[in-house]
Amino acid sequence: MKNAGVLFFSDSIQLLCEQATITCGVFDGTERFTILNRKDYTQDIITNIDNALHFVKQELRVKYEMTGTARRKEIYELPLDALREAVINAVVHRDYFLSGSHTVIEIFDDRIEISNPGGLPRGLTEKEFGKKAVRRNQLIASLLHRIDFVENMGTGITKIRTLLEESGSAQPQFEFGDFYTIKFIREKVEPLNEPLNEPLKILLNELRINPKITKIELCQKMNISRATVTRQLKKLKELSLIKRIGSDKGGHWEVINDKSSQKE
């Protein structure tokens, strides 16, 4: 069996190819200091990609537009297809013979960084990056092409840049060395005197309806991660909209000022 067979068909890659793990982490603020959430994905390569993308999606800020139908439109701060392309590129092009390092996705308040060990493949220069295709792992790229995960034509970087431009997002930043890193710039959180965004309004309303609601219940109701709930509660506290009365277990939330009714 080839190494690609392990990556695609093993229930867990930890025993035979531990370095193929995808590690995802959320940090409080803009530095690698306080970790709010971390996941290590160690299943087959397809499941790991899907799980990593789900992790990132849960941490993105979302705007909602009313469509006149029962379902509102969700607009993510960064285009999901661009992030998907970056994650798949990292998995396809990392150097799997380098042990001791994972493909890593790090989420900060101001950016998302996706890094993979190995830097640029041999034969591809920084000047040619995004213009020419050099595949470090041709078999992996070929198999992912067969299941429509990649086009296998070297169009990934151009697609990412185009999707970001079309969405009005900042262009990505790249770093090359022993690791290859792509950075997605996140939108700045609105100033304190700005109206609340929709996710914060929804959270505030849940606290108003049920002051004793737990973080786990909020995660389930809003379909977001615990780290996102923690960050949003912190934001409402900073805005002086809520405060915690009593202990974490026996206490409750108090809505002390309501900006959710402000006009947009």
C-alpha cells in the first residue's frame, strides 16, 4: 500500500502518518497566547478537510440579510470557497516526509492563518507562485481531482484572489520558508458606538428570554462553537449590555442595556 492509501482509507492516520493531522486553533486577540479552542483531526484525508472547514466556518462572523422568504441569507466575513481552496491546497502540497509538524489553521481576531510544512515545492519560485503549477504530491492531487475536490490545474491561488476581490475582502498575504503560510485578513469589529450585528442581537435576545441559559445551550440554539459563544459574551460585556450575576453554575445573566433595538 502506498502512503496515499493510508491517508485516504485509514480510520485514523495517527499510527502510520501522524504528521498528516490537521490542527485547528482559536486564539483570544491577535497573538499566540490564550487558546480558546483547539481540535486535532486525525481521520482520513477527506474527513479531515471537511472537519477543518466546519471548524473554521463556526468561527467566522456572519451577517444576515432578509430575503423575503422564510430563510434569511447568511453572508460570511470571508468567502467559504476561498478558505476551502486554501485548506485543500495546504493538504495537497505539504511535505508528508517532514514529521513533527502538522498542517495548522490558526484563527485570530484580525486574521486566519493556514500553514503547511515544506514551503514551496522544488522547482517553483516565489515569482512564479500562483502562475505555474508544481505538484509535490501528484497522487494525492490526482485522487482529490477524481472526487472533484480540486481541478489539478494550478488555479487555486488565482481562484482565492478572485473570490476575495469579488466579496470585497482584502487580498491574502503569503509567507514562504520552511513553512508555506497564507493569511486571510478579517474584518474589523465595529466600534462600540456602532449598532449591534445580527449574531450579537440574537445572543442578547436568548439571554433576555432565558437568563439562566448555559453556554452549551447557546451553542446548540445558535449552531456555533463554545469559543464563539465565549467571545460574543465577552463582547456584550465590553459593550456594558450584560453582566453575570452569581457563579457560573448557579448564577444568571442580566441584560442591563439594550442596543439591539438601535436603527441600522
